[in-house]
Amino acid sequence: MGEPIQPVRGMNDVLPEHIAAWQHFESCTREVLGAYGYEEIRVPLLERTELFKRAIGEHTDVVGKEMYTFIDRGGDSLTLRPEATAGIVRALISNSMLRGQRHKLWCLGPMFRHEAPQAGRYRQFWQVDVEAVGCPGPDVDAELIALSARLWRNLGLQGLRLEINSLGTPESRRAYRARLTDYLRAHSTQLDADSERRLEGNPLRILDSKNPAMQELIAGAPLLTEHLDAESRKHFEELCALLHAVGVEFSINPRLVRGLDYYNRTVFEWITAATSAQNAVCSGGRYDGLIPQLGGDATPAVGFAMGVERLVTLLVRAGRAPAPVRPHLYVVVNGAAVTERALQITEHLRDQRPGLRIELNLGGGNFKAQFRRADKSGAPLALIVAGDELARGMIGMKPLRQTSGQSECPLDELPTAVDQALRALGALED
Ligand code: ATP
Ligand code: MG
């Protein structure tokens, strides 16, 4: 016997007991996205490393130290996707889908980042990614944010707070970046090691530092919002007005910058009050420059990604996750001699009542053991297939969570008898 093989650190199994919560999250998400006209797209988990380097930026943490990159057998450098936007944009270009057209797309799947695993932070984690491609105006930004707010309402999640900011154009950001770098250099003795490293490559990221010792320095830094170009300021003011108009509450956080380089103008983040660390559940923004940077026709776009594990955890904590699915019926098989008939009867009932969840006792066992399994299954009703009843054309039926006794019904009336019994037990959704 070999040693058990260890799972990969930071990569989780989603066990059957948690699937109901995940599926509930997924179906609510699909429904809301459908209501806004978004279409699903599925892109590969692997892309050429170059794609992420060009899209996300060499100076970001993601590209600098978090990617799962390897050389495949053909000698190509490939990377497990750390996020979905780059792959979706690549797909739009590869499939000639741009050319002045608009697309509203979403994608669900696992992402991979080599981070320090902890609660709410994993090395494989799932995201729902939503992208609106082809519109420059703040109306699409506002609608995207309203979509996310509607999803929280439909899921029954409370206590999520929205922060927004504008990063301006790349030009205004460059001017601001120079001022910020001057300020930080003038206070270089107060920088921690991480910030010193970021000072040259990605100084805006320093504003995002969680280090308490850095907060005073950050609070005194010049504000990006004060350096916005006129167009970006107008875009941002319109976005704020549109959010007011549809009743989405927000606060402006002038220090909100995103970890990925490709954003311009609108950035936003939904934050939960339920956890102190790993409190961002959904982040996004506008990325008008990314598509040409990846070789596509210049096309404006805006999008966001939400962290499925973090949201499912909130759902479960709020008691809004549905109970695990239980069978309607458990079929007890009284003796090996009736195994074949039991299988036939169960298959036939599945033909006649496709919606019923029927668990047939497999692998034998005495009567007592089978009823123990039946109880454990959570089914409200047992069917009992036994030789003497079958000889009379009958089948036994017994409620499992009530004291009322066993009854029997003619085999050819089984579907209606089951319907009636389940209804009487309150176990059949009409
Ligand atoms: P964080 O600040 O928490 O590191 P981020 O800025 O890196 O998040 P994005 O890259 O914008 O996040 O991803 C969008 C969402 O995906 C986040 O808001 C979060 O909910 C989720 N997410 C990001 N990284 C992880 C991770 N390692 N494990 C679990 N969820 C994650
Ligand atoms: Mg991160």
C-alpha cells in the first residue's frame, strides 16, 4: 500500500454537502445575467504566458510572482489563467468578433494564483467574470454595477458596500504617477519593503497597501481624483448620477486602485463587512486600452469578476443556502430473489415520473440495515419490493419520518399512489 497522496496546497475540493449552495449561487447568477442580456462564453484554462504578461502587466503581483507557468512538451510557455478577462479578449480577437460589434459576455470557472493560502484566499479559486465590450459611456458601467447589486439582493446577501473611483486616462494617470512618485521618494524612510519594491514599477499599488504602518503616509499622498482629465471627470460624474438614479448606494474611495494594470476611468469594488481580511467579493472596472494592446481593433470595454468561494461562504453564513437535495423515495429490496424486479420497477417508475429522485437499495443487506440506510438518505417515503406482495401484484409503501404504518398499492397504480403519498407528506413540489 502506498502513502496517501496529498492535495495541492490552496486547492479545494467542493464536497457534495456544499454543492447545493454552489448551484444556488450559480443559478441565481445565470438568471440575473440572462435578465440583462449577457451571454456565456467558455475559454481555455491555459493560454500563452505572453497573453497575461501583456494584458496584466509585468509589474503586477499576479504576473511577477503568482502565475502557474510551465513549458509544455512542445516547448511553448503556457500559464494557467490567473483571471478571465485576458482570455476573453484573446477569444474575441481570435474569432474576429470585434469589428465595431458589441458583446455582453460572462464566464464561470477556476483561476489559479500562487498566493499564500488562508481563509478566503486560495491558489485555485472560482470567479464569475462579466464583460461588456464595445461601449465607452458610463451608462454601461452603471448598468453593470446595478446588475451586481441585483444579484446580492436576489441571493439575500446584506452588508455589502460599494466603493468606486476613477483612474482617469493613461495620460492623466502618468502625470499623477510622477507626482505620487515624487511624494513617496520625499518620504522614502517611511516606506516598507514591499512599497520600496513597487516604487519604480507600480507606485499606485502602494496606495492599496494593507500595512497599518503605511496608512499615515498614504493618507497624505496626493489624490488621483484631483488630477483627473476633464473627460474622465465628466464620465465619473455621470456614472455617479446614474447610480443615484437607480438607487445604488456607493462611496467614493479616492485611493481605490486595482491590482491589474489594464484599468482606466471607472474602478469599483464590493466589500463585505462580515470578514475583516479577504473582504473584497467583486471587483472591476473599465479597460479601454486593453484590446488594442492585445492586437485587436480599438474597442472600449468594462467588466468585473466576483470571487465565488467568498460569496458562497457569505450565503452559507447568512443561512441563505438551500438545504441539500434529498431523494423522494428509497426502494427497499426484500431478498436477493427480487433484485431484478426491483430494478425493473424502479426504472419503469423513473420513465413515468422523470422528476422523481429515487434511490434504489443496492448491494443487498437485511431489512433492518436497508431501513437504516433509507432513514439516512432523508427520503420521506420507502417502497418495499417483496416476493409475496409481488405475487399478488402489489408493492409496499411506508412513510419514513412518521409513525403511520405500512400500506400497499397495486403495482400498475404505483405512479399515482406515489404522487398521492408524497403530497400527503408535503414532499412533492407541484
Ligand atoms: P484581493 O484584493 O482579495 O487579492 P484582487 O484585487 O486580487 O483581490 P481580482 O483579481 O480583481 O481581485 O479578482 C476579483 C475577485 O476574485 C476578488 O474580489 C475576490 O473576491 C476573488 N479573488 C481574488 N483572488 C482570490 C484568491 N486567491 N482566492 C479566492 N478568491 C479570490
Ligand atoms: Mg489579489
